[in-house]
Amino acid sequence: MSPITMPCPQCNGAGASADLDCKDCDGVGFLNIKPEAVRMVTQGRTPSAAKPAKI
């Protein structure tokens, strides 16, 4: 699956957040992450962008 762009309200605009790994944030409040990471977030878990997701 290709990465998707989702709103990243936790992002501080500098590509970092205490609540979510925003290292792929475009700096204006959107984050490019994989759909499986979106599912993790919606299930209350925080994915680590430093580690590839196991599919």
C-alpha cells in the first residue's frame, strides 16, 4: 500500500510531537504515514516511524 496523507493535529509544525512521531510531517500539519500506522493510531497505539511496520 502506498503511504497516505492524514491531518497531524499533534504536530508542532517543526516535524516533532510528544504524542506522535511526526518525522515525515510536511511542516504544515499533515503527516505521510502508512495505512497500517493509521490503524494503530486509531486503536490507541503509537507507531514508531523509526521501525518498519511488519505486514
